[in-house]
Amino acid sequence: MEKQKMKIKTAFGVKTNTQYGRRTFVYEVEGIRYNETTDKFNSPIRSSGSVYITVPYDHMNQEMRRITQMGGKILSIKSMSEHYQTNRQTISQEEKTEPKIINQEEKTEPKIINQEEKTEPKTISQEEKTEPKIINQEEKTEPKTISQEEKTEPKIISQEEKTQPKIINQEEKTEPKIISQEEKTQPIIQEKPKSKPKSDKQNVPVNTYRPKNPFIGKCLSSTELVREGGEGTVRHLVFDLSDSNLRYLEGQSIGILPPGKDANGKPHKIRLYSIASTRHGDHLDEKTVSLCVRRLEYNHPETGERTYGVCSSYLCAMEEGSDVAITGPVGKEMLLPNDEDATIIMIATGTGIAPFRAFIWRMFKEKEQNPDYQFKGLAWLFFGCAYTPNILYKEELEELQRQFPDHFRITYAISREQKNKDGGKMYIQHRIQENADELWEHIQKPNTHTYICGLKGMEGGIDEGMSAITGKFDIDWTKYQRQLKKGHRWHVETY
């Protein structure tokens, strides 16, 4: 029986599925905002990340329209089996038959080779680490070697001479590299260039606790961060994790399930909050996690009534000893690289400083706890707020700046107190423009990472500031930003 064909119209063109029975599809969506529609989702929503939505074939067009109405963007549409297969390609620690991913500190151990080389692992010797070996596409299925004696006079061997040593190179652009006969069965060792340090993604914990089975922790402390004369209320909360299996990394988030039910009589949905502590926790015993939470307050657009956020109000009013339902951790976008010499540019407004507090504490306050990570690069924090009393963690940050003047800088943008060069309010983008030349010098370095965290509206201002920088050098910022994202050096988490 001939396999049934069907065409799926996606944001990327028309995709033909030739396998019979694939009637369920998975949409990868980003940019969905919290509203009445998204409250019907069972998954946490964050505009900077992706959400996967399972859709029956006969509801695909209807779901596309619904996602568009919620401000979402469809990144991909895959059949259920394709989505499953894609996820299976991620190499986990449990897959003992596959080569393991090793972090940057373990430079003497084998590392994973690129995607093209996965089907045929090859190795190089320990002495050859400084010259990565390149294996071209045609030679994957037939490993060949040249002897040590042939180093000085490399000779090209024809395809038919399979029993003879062969030079393996890539279009002969680089020097031929030697692979010994004994090394064939080992996974290739490919030293990561310092220009693209990455976090140990194989060790990133995700969803240890889910909404259906959250961990019930306890509130150990709740401290007000806004000083007298400031605007609103922001609390620094510390939760006890001592009876859990929850561990996390700097840059991740946890979910909070507020008690009670919504207007429709259903349990409140999960809300995600960036973690404000390092993996060791504020008590340095790896048994706590901290959040930085601002109580959401706004006037209802229709009634004008003062309205307060459900989960933020719950957390800001929490007393010591109270139970709290925690899920997660989640997130891989904002992880800190392992490169000790990297330049880390952090741009935050309000509680968007939370992950950067974790970064800065790891870099400068917890050197004794991190013998394998001794930061020697530059950390530059741009922080925007309305008033000086709204500068969160001000005393601690400025003390670290005094202790590490060559490695840590802070630039404030205080909108209600400072003026830009045109006499208007001072925002983040104005500070970026003021430091344009130096920032551009840093951003061009291959080991510079830029992080943005805060309200979604801040992205436009930052792009405006960056465009002003690159415009001075006749460079299109949109195209350049795309390259940075592709190189995993431009990280955004807005909500």
C-alpha cells in the first residue's frame, strides 16, 4: 500500500510528510505573553524561551491563529516522531554507549566532536591537543593513518590504497594531522577554542520537580531590598532545599506554584523566577535557593482599579517558616561560561539583576568554593532603575567593585534622577551609547558574552543603543547581533 502523503504549511514553507499515520505535530513557539489565553496552558511561559505545543493535524490552522493572537512566533513544526527523534539526539550522561560530554575544566579528557563527526568517532593523541585534527566528509567511512616517520614528507594516498597510511585534512587548507592505528577506536579529542567557551550543558539539571509533583520547601528569610524613598517593594527570599534533590546552576530559573484558585475555579498556574543565588546558595551549603521578587502593581485598564500580581504578592507577603511549592530548575539560555578570562557584559533593569547577582557572587565572592573557576576577566554591569534607593544589592555590589577594580565595573542609569546628553531621562541605552567605543571593542572579542535580563520592553532600547555603536563603524547591528546569537554570545531573558 502506497504511503499517504500530506503537506503542512509552516512559517518556513511547505513540508511534506510521507509516513502514514503521523497525525500529531509539535509546535516550537517563542514570545508568548502571560494573558487569559496562556493561563490555559499547563506549561510555564517565558517570552525569552521556547514552548512546545502538541497539536492534532486537523487543528493546525486554528492553533497557528491562536498563537499569533497571543504574540507568539512559531519557530518550527515537527511531527511527534520527528520531535521525539530530535530530543533523542541529545547526549545524556546515562547513554553509556555514547561518548560523554566533558566540561572545560577536564581538558585532558575526551570531548564531543561536531555534528558531522558523530557517526564515526576518531581520535588523536594526547600530544596533539594543540593542533585539532580535521576529518573531511568523504573520509568518514574509511579511517586511514600515516605513520610517525611520514610527518616530514606527507604523501597523498589514493582511495584504492586502503591498506596504506593516508593524510586526513580539510581541502588541504591546514597542515596534515597524524592519526595512529592504535587510536582508531577512541573518541576524537577536539580541544575547545578559548574563543567560544560554553557551559557544561550535559550537567545542566532540568525539571527535577514538575508542577504535578513540586518540592515543598520552606521560607527561611524575606528581606526588603528597596530603601527609604524608593518605589514599590522588592523582596530577597531564601528557601530551604535541604530535603530535596533540587540542584541548579547560575542563570537558571525555578517555578513557584501560588496557592488558591483563579477566577475560573482552577489552580493558579506556575510562575517562573530567575534564581538570584549561586549553586552553593546564600548559606554556602548547597541547601538553599534565593529569589529577587518585585510585587506587581498596576491599574486595571478597564476599571482603573489597583491590581496586584497573584504570585508576586504571595511571595512578597510570605513569612519565615511558610511552605512554598517549587518546580524546576529550568533554562539553558543564561548560563555563565567556564572561561575564566571571558568578558561578561550584563544589562539589567529592576529584578532582572537576579541572575547577575548569581554571576557576580560566583566570580568574586565564592572563590574558595570554586577552586576550578577563578575569574580573571572583566565583568561589567549596566543597571537601570527609577531612583537610587531602587538600586538592588547596592552595598554588596559596590563593595565588590572596590575589592576588584580591575575586574568589575558598575554603570547605573537612574531615569528619574539623571539626565542624558539631550536633557531627557537617563536610560540603559543612553549609558550604552556613552560607552560605545569601549563596548564595541569588547563585543568584537570572541570570548565576550552579553546578557540581558528584565522587562521585555528594554530590548528595543538596547538595540537602539547598540545600533548607535555599530553605526559608527558602518556595521548593521541586526546582522551582527544575529551572528552573536549564532555563536552563543548574546543571551536574552525578558518577560
